[in-house]
Amino acid sequence: MYSAAYTNENHHAERVDFLTNRDKSPSKKRTTGVVIGVLLGVLVLAAVAAFLIWFFAFKDATEGGRISKRRAGAVQVFSGHLTLENVEYDQKLEDTLSPEFGALADDLEEIMAATYKKDPFLAEYYTKSVITAFSEGVVAYHWTQFDIPPSDLEVLPEFTEELIQEKLWTGVQEHGRKSRQNIQIKEVTASYTDPRMARNSRAQECFSRLEATDVVQAFHSPGFPVKYPAKSRCQWQIRAPENHAISLRFTQFHVEDDCSNDFVSIYDSLSPDSSQAITEKCGQRPPSNPLQVVSSSNILLVNLITDSSTQRPGFRAEYSLIPISTPKSCGGLLTNVQGEFSSPHHPSFYPPALDCKWTIQVAAGQKVRVKFNMFRMKEPGVDVRECHKDYVEVMGRKYCGELSSLSLTSPTNTMDISFHSDESYTDKGFIATYNAFNPKDPCPGLFACAVGICIAKDLKCDGWNDCGDMSDEMDCKCEKEQFACDNGMCKPNYWVCDRVNDCGDDSDEKQCSCGDNEWRCGDGTCVPQDVVCDTRKDCEDGSDEASCKVSPGICSDYSFTCKDKSCVNKVNAECDRVADCSDESDETNCDCGIRPYKLNRIVGGQNAELGEWPWQVSLHFKTRGHTCGASIISDRWLLSAAHCFKTISPENHMASSWQTYSGMQDQTKQAGVERRGLKTIVSHPDYNPMSYDYDIALLELSEPLTFSNTIHPVCLPAPSHVFPAGLPCWVTGWGTLREGAMRASRLLQKAEVKIINDTVCNVVTEGQVTSRMLCSGFLSGGVDACQGDSGGPLVCFEESGKWFQSGIVSWGEGCARRNKPGVYTRVTKLRDWIRTTTGV
């Protein structure tokens, strides 16, 4: 619920009675001691009363130096429209200062007030009703406010849209007949509305009425281009002549990047009715991707709300009238051999309340292929599996949400494509190409995938899933540098024996084991089976003694070193809930790596849930927003990458240049987020900016963090911890969603990747990796970290139920490229330096 200051006309003060002299009974003389006792008693009672008042009214109120609104009352606002039945439209009604507007608005406001005051429940909380505009029809736009005191907050669920609509309908019908103009209605709407958008158009406070014409006109937020004022409540009503629509384009848009505080909201109405919302935006938009919307009729409402103390330049917008979109003005019959079609007004947001249908018809004996090159119909609260609001329907199936690619093929020479948008929330829609093809030769000169798309012939049998359904990798004759899988696929030779099932049937890993009486060491070499657990290191890495109870004195690369310097020959012994060290040091400092919330786009990734990665931190450089990632390793220390700080600019290594945000999932939302400055930046002294070797940095916070459901440290692995090739791990961050993109993701992204064998890693990076680096991702590409993810964690889940950080996002060639996996700083190799520097 948004807080707002509104005049409360329903005062609910407690009754306080003061005694007069006549109320006091005559008193006899008392001893001085009694008088003092009474006075002391009064003082004690007063002190207790004062404490109770402080406790209930102001306790927990000083967090951040601001008064808590824990038990503040609630403001409920409903807005919508009334369609009047017997009132003739007068152009003067569009002027909120005209006598005509005033007379009709006053009548309706009196009717609405009488309606709510007659209802015993609503009357107690009713504050006021306001008519804000009229349009052709005659349609009256309204809002009503109810104030609920703290003592009555339990009644909030009773304030429903259905209740308000029902009372309005019956009340206006009853009281309208008694009004001066005998007002009758034929339609009523009412929806929950943010109280900050409840404006009185007659007050003219930051309110403008604009008329769209053929000539492009402009308006801007107050204070533009310097900065808008805090606590702004601005509204622009835009109108066009009947049978026209309004095109609105924001040429410049820079609002504080927190939509809960500062935002621009646009409505396909003259009322801030949530059921008529087109979109709500904040942040900064580049000129290459301006916000553009189109109305469904000749009216549009723009609101600017600013509550943040951080003011931004605001916006400049251009508007003009355009022909109205109707089912007749979109869709149609397409008969060319190939062509293109799109949602109305693409790349602007498509209009609300519209249906279009295209029929593609090609010559008999041919079929139709349609490819959607861009598809975005995202709406708040829409299940993309059902597509019950905005969607495209093809061959009986509905599509919505955001799709990276969509290709469809018709079974005949005809294909119907239907587009539907409902009355609220629109998006950029789609753009698609189509072509006719001969089913006997569907891809002349190309390879035809089973899904209906065409790819270059040299992509067939190259080991990569280019079609998306593996149809290009079936029935292949392998080349000299390829390995022939048992299932007919071909894979690069260097994928063989990398401990990853690349073929899908494990045939590339079958011949990689040692002989029946041999043991395979961690580095792949084979030793006789009878040397395993013989208390001697026969494998160079000591893996033959790694999990041997009979070899307590043998320390290997896989041994955990206890605090008393003894070794535990057990793989990944630390924090596994079993005390293996005699001093139990393997189970100390293990309050880490858990997600307090029980939770069942990095490239190819997906949105992370709130609290899913509670150790993830966003690092903001000066005023440039998110720049790098980091992970929480204690309440005072973060782990990140040195290359974020050791740059040609000395400012990057100044602690005062950075702000950290912990507990963040959405870059635009600060609720539950802890912001901290940096006290110290410690980059590894051996960091090499040319090779990215030792790419690690430790960040000391200016104040300790308070751990919560969304803020918690990750576990750091011991130097002996093993993250085997093929292990699925997760990389997270707010980096760009594709290579070359200019803007970071607003929502935290997650992607599952796999640890890649060191030998393969060395081959695909052409020998650029050191022992302090590891590769993770997919050699097929498609999933990877990207710009802005640097410094973020690569974490792996252990059977103990803990998450351990295996890597730090360091470098890579491009993003999600084929044969170019991400390269990460290997945390195990630098664990001792972390402990020495931080004590963690």
C-alpha cells in the first residue's frame, strides 16, 4: 500500500475527560508523606503511560532516522468511469475550468457522495469523490477515496472493486433521478488505484490538458532536463478528434531506477484505472530503444510520480494523432511468395483492445513457413502457458510472453495468424516473415530442420544442435577430426574422455576407463588397483589415497587440512555435517551456503526468484548503476574480481567510488535491500591485467551486513575441494543478456552451466588458462556470463545441502559463443589468500 498524505475528514480521536473542580470531592488534610506518595504515584503512572505511548507509537521508528508507519492507517482509492445515458456531449466539458464542466461534475460528485454516505459500512470511511474529465459518450472519469484508521485495518479485505461497482451502480441510478440534470448511467467501472495518482483536475496543480493534431507536439516533466522535483504528482490528459488515436513517443526518458518510488504510468483512459493501464516505466532508456505507445481511442493519460530523494532529468515526450487501429486496419490476406507482417504500430507498443487476423495463402501444392524474428507480449501476472490476455494464435495454439525464436510450418497452403490484445498492458508485439516452399525441396541449397527452419548445409553434422531439435546431427558420417557416437552423432575428438556425456548415450566416455585391475587417477593416468589406499601417493595428485581411512598420515591434493594441521583423506570433507577432524574444525564456520527461502538471463538464462541467491551482491560505480557482481562471504567481506577495480582509471580502486547492494533481485526495487559503502578494496598483488591471472579482489564493507532471508553468505571451499568436470553449477548476475547489449538486466539472472574438463578448457582457450582458472559453460554455446556479470559467483550444490563458490566470473571471448566457454577464477587455489586477508 502506498503511503500518502491526504486530509482525513473522518476523525477518530480517543475521548479524553478532564475533571473540573465540581467533579472533585472535598479532601481532608493529609500528612506530607501521603501527599508525596500520591505525587510519586502520579509521576510513576505518567512515566509508564509515556513509555507505553513511545513503545507502541514510536518503537522501531528510528531505523534510518525515519518515522515508522507500522500502524499507519490505509488509504483506498478506486477510479474508473461512468457512461451517462441522457446527457448530450458539449465540447466545453473538456475544459475543466468551464461552467459546463463544473455544473455536471458537481452534480455527479454529489450523487456519488450521497451513494457512499448512505451505505453504513462505506460511510464510516468515505472521504471524497472527484470527477476529473469527460469524453465523448458522455463518459465521466472519477475516483473516490476512503480512509481507514489503524484500529480498523482488518476491514481492508472488504474494500473490493466488486463492492464499489455495485454501490455505484445502484446509488447513481437512485440518486441520479433526483439530481438537477436527471442523470442516468448505462455503465460503471471501478478499479484499485495508487492514491498518488488521485488528482483533482480542477486544482490545476501540475496538470495539463493537451490536444493532439497532425503536427508533432512535445511536453516534458517539470524541471527537465535538469531534474524533476521530489514528491511530484503530475498528470497530462491528451485528446485527439474522434475516430483518431494518439501516438506518444518519449524521445528522452531518465527516471530514478526504482519503480516503487519514481515512475511514469500511461493509461488508455482519462482515469488512472488499473484495468486500462498500458504500461508503467522507470529507469533510463537509450535513444535507440525509446518508449512508444499508441492509444486504442482518442484519449490518453500520462502520470509522473516521484517520491525518491534522488531526482533525475525526467522526460521529454512527443505526441500526435494517427488513424485509429481497427480489425479492418490490421491483418488481411497475404498472397505473395514471401513477405513480412507485424503487430500494429511495431516497434511501438501495440494498442489495447484490438483483434487482427492475417491469412497467408500460397499456390496449391506449396506450404507456408512463418518465422517470428521478434516476439514480446509480456504482462504482469500472466501465465505464459495459458496466454489468457494478449497472444498470437496459430493452428489452434496460443503464444505469449517473450520468445527468442518461433518458427511454424503449415500442413497446407494456407495459414491463419490471429493477434489479440485485451484492455490493459501492452508490449512491443512481434515482427514476422513468411515464405512459400515446396515440401519436396523445402530449403533449396540449405538443410531443412525437422522443425521447419533452414540452416546452412555446413552446419549439419558439426556436433552442434543448430536446428534446436538435433535433427541436423542425426545420421551423420563423421570427419577425420570427429568422434563417431554410437547413436550416429558426430562430436569433436577433444570432447572424448572429458567426463561429460556429449553424445547423449555416453559412448564418448565408454573407452576412457582404465583396465579391469587399474585405478584412474584424477589427472586421467592409470595405476594398478592394488596401490590404492596403500598409504603411499602413487597418483601425482594423491587421488589414490583421497578417501582412505587407512591412510591418515597421507596428505594429498584431495585431503582436508584440519586446524591442528592433520589431514582428512575424504573428498570435500568441510561442512558436510560430519565431524572428520578431531578438533571438528572441518565443521566450523559452516553457517553459509544455505537459502533461507525454500525455493523449489545471463544469456540463455532465466529470472532468479527473490532470495534464491542470497549471497549475490550488485556493485554500483558512482552514478553509473550496476557495474560488477560480488558474493557475500561474511558480514564484513565480499568476494569479487580484480579487473573490476584495477583499471586505467584510479577511481575504480577508490573505495569511495562504489556502493554495494545486498539482498537485491530487481535493480529497480530497494525493499529489503541493504546498501553499504566500501572501506577497503584488496586486489590480489599478483593480478595480471593482460592474462587475468589471479583475478580476485576482497571488499571490506563500511558497516556489517544483517543477514536475513535474502542476505546470507556462500560457503568458501577448502583448497582440497573437488568440483569435477560435468558438475552442474549456477552463475548469476545482472549482466547484459546478449553480447554487445548496452544495458544490464533489471532482474537478477541465473543460468545452469557445467564444469569443463581442464584439458578441454586449455584446448578451447588456446592455452590461455592458468591453474588459477577454470572453465564452465557449454561448448555448444548459448549459455554464459556476459558484460556486467564480472565478479559474480559460480556456485555448486553439494550433497550436504550447502552451496559452495567454485569460481568468480573473470573473462571470456564474447558471450555464449560456440567453443568459447566462460573462464572463472578458481577459488580453491586462492582460498588460503582469502583466509589470510580476511580471517574468513
